[in-house]
Amino acid sequence: MADFSWGSRSPLEHALVAGAHGARGTEAGVSLTEIRDFDLIQVMARRGQAAELAKAAKARFGVAAPNAPKAVQTSDAILIWSGPDQFFVLSKGGKHTMQTLAPALSGPASLSDQSHARALINIAGSKARIMLAKLSSIDLHPEVFPIGSAAATSMDHTSVTLWRGDDRPDGQAVFSLLVFATFAESLWHTMLDAAAEYGVEISHSEELA
Amino acid sequence: MRIVCPFCGERELGEFTYLGDAKPVRPVAGASEDEVFDYVYLRDNVAGETSEHWYHGGGCRAWLKVARNTLTHEISAVEPAAGAGARQAVK
Amino acid sequence: MTSSQSHRLASGGLIDRSASLNFRFDGRTFSGFQGDTLASALIANGVKLVGRSFKYHRPRGILTAGSEEPNALVELRTGARREPNTKATTAELYEGLEAASQNRWPSLRHDVMSVNQLFAPIFVAGFYYKTFMWPAKFWEAIYEPAIRRAAGLGRAAGVADPDHYDKAWAHCDVLIAGSGPAGLVAALAAGRSGARVILCEEDFALGGRLLSDGGTIDGVPAAEWLSRTLTELAAMPDVRIMTRTTLFGVYDGGTYGAIERVNDHLPSPPEHQVRQRLWRIVAKRCVVAAGALERPIVFAGNDTPGVMMASAMRTYVARYAAAPAKRIALFTNNEDGWRTVETALGAGLQIAAVIDARPDVSAAYRSLASKGGFPVLHGSVSGVDGGKDGVRKIAVSLAGGARAEVEADGLAVSGGWNPAVGLTSYHRGRPKWRDDIAAFVPDGAPPGMVAAGAANGDFGLGACLSQGFAAGVAAARDAGHSGKAGTAPVADDEAFSLTPLWHVTGKGKAFVDYQHDVTASDIELAQREGFESVEHLKRYTTLGMATDQGKTSNVAGLAIMAAVSGRSIPETGTTIYRPPYVPVAIGAFAGHHRDETFHATRLTPSHHWAMEQGAVFVDTGLWKRAQWYPRAGEKDWLESVTREVKAVRGGVGFCDVSTLGKIDVHGPDAGAFLDRVYINTFSNLAVGKARYGLMLREDGIVYDDGTTSRLAEDHYFLTTTTAKAGLVMQHLEFCRQVLFPELDVQLTSVSDQWAQFSIAGPKTRELLKEIVDPAEDLSNEGFPFMGAREVALRGGIKARLFRISFSGEMAFEISVPARLGDAMARNLMLAGAPFGVTPYGTEALGVMRVEKGHVAGPELSGTTTAADLGLGKMMSAKKDYIGRVMAGREALVAPDRQVVVGIKPTDKARRLRSGAHIIPKGQTPGPGNDQGYVTSVCFSPTSDQWIGLGLVERGRERIGEIVHAHDPLRGEDYDVELCNPVFYDPDGGRQRG
Amino acid sequence: MKYSIFSLARAALSGHKNWQRTWRDATPKDRYDVVIIGGGGHGLATAWFLASEYGIRNVAVLEKGWIGSGNAGRNTTIIRSNYGLPGNTGFYELSMKLWERMEQDLNYNAMVSQRGVVNLYHSDAQRDAYARRGNTMRINGIDAELLDLAAVKKMMPFLNFDNARFPVQGGLLQRRGGTARHDAVVWGYAHAASTLGVDIIQNCEVTGFVRDANGKVTGVETSRGKIGAGKVGMAVAGSSSRVAAMAGLRLPIESHVLQAFVSEAIKPLLPNVMTFGAGHFYVSQSDKGGLVFGGDIDGYNSYAQRGNMPVMEDVCEGGMALMPMIGRVRLLRQWGGIMDMSMDGSPIIDKSPVDGLYLNAGWCYGGFKATPGSGFVFAHLLARDTPHEEAARFRLDRFRRGAMIDEKGQGAQPNLH
């Protein structure tokens, strides 16, 4: 009997080369960090049951799930708006999976496992906004897109979910991006091209924040 | 052109896909060939204020009903298209 | 050797004399300074002849000092970076710059094509419409190549542009075009009010005309005020000043296009940087402070090198300390032109005379003339004596009828000023005429936009400041900001009195459109021939179609048309103004999207594994798919594909089919929903079963097909074709959200969630037993054909298993979460090793589907019905579904439609090709007997010959008939037999076994 | 006055003072046998063929602005007859044959330049579709050649063959395809039709139809008064729905904006007309030197005659992907036209359901190349009251019958054609 190994392989495994990229000499203006092996469940209210879902979600997560383009941090997950009457539950370590969420939410909602359907990239650095302006048509000015904002939008003609989590300790904004897995390598190269002139620091991480 | 998605806010044209006039209503089951022909093929093709179906496929995937002027491209209202193309079904 | 800067003034100017720059023009080396443009540096070196005109190849010099320049166009840079038609007047000087004149041969001074001037009496406007018609064949062979060679301006590089471009978005409350006094104070006012401001300036220096004309603002010299203002603006975090950036267009919803020349002032862009960047700016309000353009007067010889706009001459003298001439005459019809005299005198240059077309000259200027010792001639310039070395003498018609001559080496001309009405008119708005300045001014503007200062027809410095400031305050307020803006800076308004003068009649060619060689008599001819509408005038004479888009020519041209057609200028009207305001490199509009990054690339979960296997990839939409897996020693693709097919049919193989669209359909009404979108019924599908489904468009034509499985009472898993995945999702969302909102159903794309593999061949079950948990029953009873359920794999992985077959073999499709797709491919190789498992690509997949007679893309062509495809029986008569009614139209159910049929050459050695047409045997091919065509072909290892599918008139009734395959494109004609499209295992025993 | 090099030379001697108007400036008469609404290429060609082929000279062409001010004056000037479906194939070839004799017919140089049209393909599936189409052309007696990669490289060595996202594999060539000077086509037909007695009436907008008691159209109301007509033909592509609405008709047509672009003039760079098969881009170079190019329609209904940036960018991306040598060539001007997008992508030439009113509509963005053919068959319909055999499939009722002519296979969604 063959010995099967079921190693998980990130869609960016091939493209991501940790270290410096692009312009050198000064501090990298952009840092790109891929977060690997996360759980991502899409929760969609069933017809006419948005209110029931809101209640059930509040009970499950302790905070209200977003009903507008926002990202909400719970103790062990991030709830990200993904469309009318629907949101993502992003977590690590099996805390919120289809199995664990179904009992609480599957009455008023349909659940869909998207854990493998996306790659997750964090973007930070002093030039993060100017770099993102090459990719994103939405306004990321600090007052327009404050901490906790989210958007279902497109970059480079590719659908993405973008949100702004808590700032780094040094005060720099952090943008998080979910991109479809099969587009991830392509968008990654586009991001590197956009960021190269500012200098890029590339890494990957197993932690959400 | 920028469309104010009722769910996402104002977004760039490139995020949306156009379908067409939102006025024709899909005939109910059992409708005649003439009625369905009219729905599928004939258009007022208004020069001026019109109501149209747009899809926010590059965003929240909502179908929208957009009131737009075909002479100026100015958009006066946007609402979710839910049910806009169907006669209210009796349940 | 650098020649001395013979025409550089000893002092003054905004150039950095400590930074000397060498450059080459037409092979000669010159020097200039940092802060020069190519034009100012050429002027400083005494160069007058810079280019040749389009039609007559007349010698031309430098007319303006800005982006409106029609004459001084050069090929800038060399090799792959050669940029034709580059305006010397905006090209910034850099060390090592190389430029060449264009549209001349063999040299600028001795241009053979200037012989065209001899034919000028014939080469009038539109002459080519009246000749070159006989004999007809000569047009492409002789006339047109000659015309094409003569026309055109500079030469494109002809090789790929080595530089990079990108595109970006910006957002603001108030966008401002232009950094002259009106633009700067608009920025100041809006910025102080608390608005987010973006100011675009096409020049590399901020200040607009202040840089050339100076003046006094708030009691201090303009230069001091400018520096103070720029300091204040720089301190505002939400005010962004973009130099070298031209706002070129306004689009809907407050979206503006701007081009930033990021690195054009350097020999080549630094590493990792772009040459230019295209900006899409979203602004709530826009203040157009783009200024005005001085306009020429049309008179004989007005194109002689050394004839220059008066304001441009000021700019060269004051801003660049370069003297276009040493003895200057001025021809003006307005007060403003006289400022050139002041500037020139201040720089120590000589004034030969002022020719003023107005009856009166102000006392101040009269005394300036007497102090300066030059005559003021009341009259007009009627001719210029000179040539490629410039102006020598100027003929003047005096008001009283007498004539005079003025000796000068430069002639400054001012015919008044035209507000830059482009941006305000790009939504097809027409500007309105203002008599006091004899110019068109904006009449309304696209939503959110307003013009201020000279762009609005108010030329005085004081007016620019007050209007710009007010516009900035208002724009900020409209955008929701009402902070304290303070008060507007103040300045006096200069006098502006003008007597309109458009055209001075005289002997010799008088140019209206310099670059296109459109003369005053061409306009008269156009009128005579009925081309009176300004749009006809433009098209017939090409007036205003040159690279300056008529900035220097249009108003004069239509004034002349107005005069000859007896209408007023406003009655004559303007042509439609079209973006871009300045020509923009095509590369900038493309940005990053070129070469391999033209479009995104989608990769399957096993892509990198397939690369390791040496797969050849094919583009399928955005996907890269493994097409086949060549092995050492195989001589061509056919050998590899044939091996893969045989391996599957004889053993087992697998193929990554993750590219299929996959949609979760959830909810209590999921079955009812599917019944409405498919022609067949899904609500009665048992949990754990799969079914093939066909969708129509509402017009009754087949849209897409795929297998849909019921995984739970309220959960279906729908698959689409690769090509239609996104479109089907959009269509289903339309059905769900708009057509059938009463149904409780949810849709989610799970295309990227699952890695899906087809495992096919008689040994599939053996292979699967290796990898699936032994507790799972894979027997025909435990997992029958069209079964679908979740199974456990060895190692605790959960997978979805579907017993479906595209190949016609015993086959399963297996789905695992996508990040395990790579491992799945490796594990299938491992598990299948004992059975000789063979990975196969899309070609083998295609071969097996043709052998099996399954329809795919070429048959689902968007014009075929379900019945055409042989699937008419699937159309349920018991329910409504999308497309049902229209599918019943007479022509769609006609008996003579082309339907899917099998096709095989009667000569088994013959290759069949897609695209060959089917003609009845023994007939001569013609439109009347063209009965269909071959849609899909393959070499069938199973049949050991080429086979195919086709759409053939009444094909299914004609099985066994020998017809003719006609392929004139490839010079092939051969007999083929129409046959059952299912070439392989027609009763389906293998896939059910 | 006959145009020739001799008449030009003669005129030069008199300083070109003796040239007459290219077409007479007519004032409307009370009644015409045929009134054509629309002074574009199609309307003027129809008038000329009515006069020259069918002997009907009491004809007026009514134009709301200046002739050629619609799509005739804002297209990308391509002519070709490389269609694949019955109905289109024969019709466009009829048109091509008329292009080939136009200048001699009209005594006006419309610069018909048969420099070849190449449709590039980038996949086996595209090659097969072009093979099918090319064979259709050949079966209909039209020239077509399938080029392989080597032949494309030889003909257009400047394309991106090295690092393209979708590499070129070959092309379908029609050597007789090419370009024509669009404005000159309008002026040429106006010149020739006017010479035969046709009244060309500019600045005359139709504001309504005059109907008799039976509902038959007997004339038009215009901004210059009522004009009687034996028959009224509409050739107002872009505005077909608006004009038809005056007669109470709804058409299977939507109006969409198509943008076009021209670059600065440069020395000869492109030998022929080409279309990119992996993006939205087609291009040729005008005799003046500008690259004239376009792509897809913007995609939304519009009468605004201007487009937006996404399509502009999309088109330039296609251009750069195909031939990165144009990166530094500058785009000079963009404009937009209103396309009569029909529900199957093919035109409608037919009697309308209203007696006395005839339709020539739905040209999508193929109208320019159809100009002479459209005029010819529309004149036939107006003169004989039966469709010309090459236009027999362009009937209005084909949608109702299910006999669509859908080259792209996109169905009843105009913006996809």
C-alpha cells in the first residue's frame, strides 16, 4: 500500500520568494505577507432570514456580524462582509469550520467552505496605499477607509475582498486581501510589479494578524 | 461612469456588467410565443431616462436596477434589482 | 564639440547655469542648461530651422513655447525609444538628449520633398478626391504608397517599447487643471477649506504664465508670491501637486484621465520605475484653470522660421534667457502683445518695429516706443521675406494703404487669446462666443466642472486670482468642506483691448493650420465646394486634425470660413472638441497589461506538478491547462496524445478538470430553481445522484451544459463548462435575484475551492481502492454509475466522488480541497503506479469525448438547439424553464436544420479537419449546397483513423450517406461518411460497468 | 464638372476659382417619389442607386445635420466581406464588388485601398472557426486564405511573437479587404446622386410621419416643413429606434456607443488591416499616417456619442499586447458613435409593418463596409417592393421566426455582438 502524504500547498507556494524584492537601498516601502492555512466559511442568509442569522451570529461570535462593508474582529475570528446578507468567517486552527459553524448557523443560513478557494495576503508599509492605488479603484484614504472597513471589489479585473484591520504597533495601516486561489499567483506578480519601485519585503506567516 | 451600489457604495464602471432594459417583465409560464418574443427581442431603446439591469460582478454580485440617462450617462437612482424582472409570484 | 550658446542671454531666466547639459540635434552637438526645454536650448544656440511641414515640406521653426506647438516636432531619442512627433517645446533637456528633425530627406536643410511646393497649385485641399482614379489598379500599386510615404510625420521605433508603464487611481474633492495664478489660488482656497485637492500641471515647473510674465501679487513680485504659495500648499497633507502631469480628459461620474510623465526628463527610467503613469482621478469637483492659448494671425509667409507667438517669445526670453531673435518686430491686434516688447527691451534686445492692427495704441506704449526708438506702424503684416534661415524682412500694409518694410530677424505675433476650452467641452458641449475678447469661452461644462481665470476668458491677473480663489472655495464647499479659506490674493488687471484680425490678404501662402499646411485659400476653396459646415471644413481640408488638434488654427480657420460664407463666427460654430487634450502614449493606456501580463493567468491546483512532469500547456480562456505530457522519444504531439488515450482506454489515467465551473446551490428551493434553469428536471434527482443538465438562453439556444449532483436535500453541486463558468454564475444570479426572487436559494462559486480530477479507464476502481478508505464501497452496487457522495481517503482526507464519465470509460471524478490538489496528483501517480497510471491532458480528453460523441464548445456554438445536438428529448414538457417558449419557433424546429452527426473519411488514411464543409457527393460546391461543416475532429486510436463530429443538414436522417468534405482553404477535397456520432461503446456498457 | 487630373490642372491655372459645389444645396420640394431619411453613406448610396440603377430620380435625402455626420463620419474605415453565415456572406461580397468599382462609378476618389484584412487566431478552436468561415467565403466565390504562423510572421514581423500572453498562431486573410476614406464615400455618393437630380437637404430633421386614413406613410414632417413621399426609407442607424418610434414601431435594436481612436501621423508602419483574436483591438494605418483603431463597444445603451476609459484602456491593452512597438506612438483623438446593435448582430433591410415605410437598420458596427451594398439592395427594395436576393435573409420577421443570423452566437443580447 502506497504511503500517501497530504501536504497542503498554498497557491502562492511557487511564486512567493521570501526576502527583498525590487528597489534596494532604503527601507522597503511595502511589505507583503501571505497568511497560509486558514479557515474561511461564507455564511449567506436564507431568503427572508437575515434577522435570524444576525441573531444567531451574535450568539455565536459575541459581536454582531457586519451588515455593511465592514470587517469585525472577534476574539478568535474576523467577520468580513462579502455581499448583501452574507459574510465570511475567517479563522485559524479549526475554530470556525463547516462542522463547528453548521449547528449554530445552518438554520437561517447556507454555509459554503471557501477555505481553499482563496489566498490571503497582508499589505503594509509606508507605500502600501500608493502601491494599492495602482491596483484598486477604491479610495483608501485613512478617513474614507478607516480601520474596520471592507470592500468586495476587483483588482486587475480579479474579484477580491479587501479590508483594513488594526494598525501595526508602529502606526502603519494593514490591508488584508482575499483573492481567488487560481488567480493568486497572477495577482501576486502584478502586486510585485506595482510595488517594486518602493522596495518590497516578502514573507509568509501562519498567523492571522 | 460610476455607479453607487446600494450595498458597496460608489464604484468604478469596470466592476459592473450591463445586461439591458429593466422594463420588460418575463412572462409567466404558459405565455404565448408572441408575448415571450416581445420580452426577449423588442426594446424601447429610449434616448433619455431609462431603467436598466447592471450586475456588480466585480463586487458584491448584486443585480441592480439603475436609472440612467442614455443621452448624458447621468445616473439618478440605483436600487437592488430583486424581483424587478418578474411578476410577483403567488406563493 | 559643443557650439556656444550664441543666443543665450547673459543673465536671468529660471535655468540652472551651473548645470550644463550636452545634447544633439540632427547629429550636431549643442549645450544647454538644466531647466531648458529642447526648444529653448535650440533657440539659445541660434537654431531656427527645426522641422518640415506635412504636405509641402516647408521649412518651419518654433512657433510656441507649449504643448500647442504645431511646427517644432522632432524624433526624440533613438533606437527602440525613438518617439516621433515629440514637441521640442515641451521636451525637457537632459544630458545626452538626442533629437532629429523629421519628415525630410536627405536632410532638414535640403529636403527633396520640398519639391511638393512646386505642385502647390494642384495640391490644394481635397485634390486627391478628384484624381488618382484611373486606372483603378494603380491606387494600391502606385499612388497610395507614394502618398503614404510622403505623409506621416516622424518614424515610430518599429520595435517593442522597452519601457514600462503603469496606471493608478486617485481620489479627491477638488481637482485642478493648471498651476497658473488661477489654479494655484484655487488649490489654496480649497486646501484651506479642508478639501482633498489634486492639482495637475503639465509643465515641470509650477506657476504657468507667472514664470514668463511676472507681475505683482499682494504687493510683492510674482516670484516671491509663488514661492510663498507653494510653501503653504506643500504643508497641506491633503493637497497633492502633480507636475509633468496633463489632465487630458473628463469621463462620466467625475472620472478624469491624466498622464504623468514620470521619467521622460531622464534618458531612460531608473530601474523598477515606469516611463509614464496613467491616472484615473475621481473628483467631486474640478476647476479648470488651464489658461488660454495665444493665437496666430494668418498672413503670407506666417510660417517662416522666426515668426513666433508673442507670448512664446516672452517665455523664451524671460523664463529661459534665450533670445529667439536679436532684432524683433511685433505684429499685434491687442494690448497684450506689447508685453513682449517690454520683456525684450528689458533683456536688452532690439525692437525693429511694432505693427499694430488697432487704430489706437495706449499712451504708455506709445511712450515706450518713443523711448525705445522704434516705430509703431498702424497696419498689418502682409508678407515675410525669409527662408529656412529665418525672417529677414517684413512687408507691412499700413492702415492708409501705403506699404512699409521692416528689417528684423524675428517676428512676434499676437492675434489675441483663446481660452483652453477643451476640458469643458469634452462632453460634446459647445463653447459660446464672447465679443469683447473675440474668443470662444466655456458655456457650461460636464457635471462638477467649472472654468476659472484665462480658461474662462478672463485674462487679467487680478481676475485670475479672484476667480480661481472663488472657484476653489465653491468647489470645496460643494464637496462638503467649508473651512476658513481666508481672502483671495489681489493683483491689478492688465488692460486688454483687441481689434479682431484673422487674416491679412496678400501674396503667397498664408497658413491657418501650420502642421497640415492648410492655407486661407484652402478654406475659401472648401466653402466654394460646399464644405461650409465646420465639420465638413475640418474633414475636407484636414484643418485642426494635426497633432495640436487645432489649438493654434481652429478659431482662425472658422473665422475665415465665417467671412467667406457671410456668417458670423458664432453662427459658423466650432467642431466637437475631443480628448485627449494632448496626445498620450498608447503604452500608458495599456500600463502593465502587455506581453505575458496582458491578461491574468489562472493556474489549476496541480499546475506546478504538471510543470514538473514536462506538460505542454494550452491557453483556455485565462487558464493554463496541461494539453499533453510528452515523453522522451515521442516525435510529435499526436504520438503523445495517442499514447495517453490508449493508456486510459486500456488501463487508467487522470486529468485535472478543476477548470470546470463549480457552484454550490443551497436552500429549500434549490431543486425548483434548477428546474427553471435547466431544460430537464432536477427536483426529482435523488440525494447521492448526479445528472447531466442542459441550459438554454431565453432565446431557446443552448447556453451551457454540465453535470449537477444532489449532495443533500437542500444542496446541489452544479458544474459548468470551463469557458462559461463566470457567465453561468452571472446568469444564475440574475435568475435568482431578478426573475425568481420568491425562491429560497443561495448560490456560491466553489470553483476555486475544489481540485477536481477525472480518473478514467477500466482500472479506475483498482486505483481508487488504493487511495480511498477501504470502508467505502466502490462496487457497481455500492457506487453505481451517476452516483455522487462524499468519501474518506486514506489519511483522513474527505473528498467528493462522482461516478461520471466524459471519456466513456469506467470513470470517476474526485474533488479534494484545492490546497490538496497538488498532493492529490502525486498520490494518484503513487496509487496508480501498479496499474500504469497515465496523466493525460486536454487533447486526450478531447479525443475521448469525440470518440464518445459528446458535444462541447464547437457544437455549443451559440446557434444550436438542444435538438440540433441530439438532446431534444431532454426538454421537459411538464414545466416552464428559461428558453422553453422561444425554442419552439418555426425556424428552430425546422426539419432541415444542421444537426450533430458523426463523420469519418472513407479513406481511413485521410486526415479530417475541422472547418471543412459538407457538400452532397457529386455536386459542385456553392452557396446552394453548403450543407454544414466539420465541428470537431481527432485521430481516434480506437478507430485507428481520423473521425469527427459535424453539424450537417438533416444529418441524423442521413447516417451511412457518403458526402463530400470540401476544404478549399487547405486545398483538400475528400469523401466522408455520415455516421453515428458515438464512435465508441455506443451502448455505454463500459462506463456503467 | 468631371473630376480628373486634367480638370485639376486646368483649375489650378485659374486659382481654383471655378469649382462648383460638390453637391447641390437643395431646398425641399413638396413631394418626392422616395424620401430617404438619413444623409449618411447608406442613405446617399440608396439615393444614388435609385437614380442610377432604377431610374427613380425624384428622390430627396433628408439629413438632420450635415451629411456624413453620423456613423459614416466616425468609423474606422474598414471594408471586408469575410462573413460566415448565409445572408451575410453574399451580401457583403456584393458590397465588396461595388467598392471595387466605386470610384469609377462616382467619379470621386474614395481611396478604396485593398491592402488586405487579417484576422489573427491564437488557438486551435479559433483556427477551426476561421477555417469554417474562410471555406464559406471560398464556396461563395470570395477570396480567403488561411495563414500559418510563418506566413503571419513574414507579413507582419512586428507582432509580438516572443512573449505574448496569447501567442499568434496564424490568421485568416482576405486580400481584397482593406480601407476606404469614409468621408469621401459620403461626398462621392452625394456628388454623383446630386448630379443625377437627387435633392440632398441638410439641416432638415424629420420630426414625424404623415399618415393617410389607412395608416400608410405618405410623407414626413420635418424641421423644414412637410414633405410628401411615395415611399419613405429610413437609413438612420444609431437612431433607428427613435425614428421608428415616430411610426409607433419597436425594433429588436439597442443603441450602443462604440469608440474609435486615431494616433498621431507617423511614417508607414502597418501594411494592412488586422484584428487581434485574443483581445478587443483592430487597426489600420490611414494614408495620412495615423493608426486608426478600435475595439469593443462600451457595453451599455447610449446616445451620448462618447465613451469611457475602461474601453479605451482595454483597446490600448490589446494594441500593446499585439504589437508592443506602438507603446510610444501617441493617441491623438478619441470619439464615439451610436451603433444600431441588433438582436443577432446582423442588419435589417425590409418593409416595415407600416405601409409606405421601409427599414434599413441594425448595422451594429459593420455598417461602413456595407455602404454600397446596403444602398444597392435598399434601392432595390424601394424600387421593386421585394427584397433583393442578397438581402432576402435580412427580414425583420426573422427574429419572430427564429431565423437569426448570429455570427458570434451570442443570442438576443445586443451588447455581446
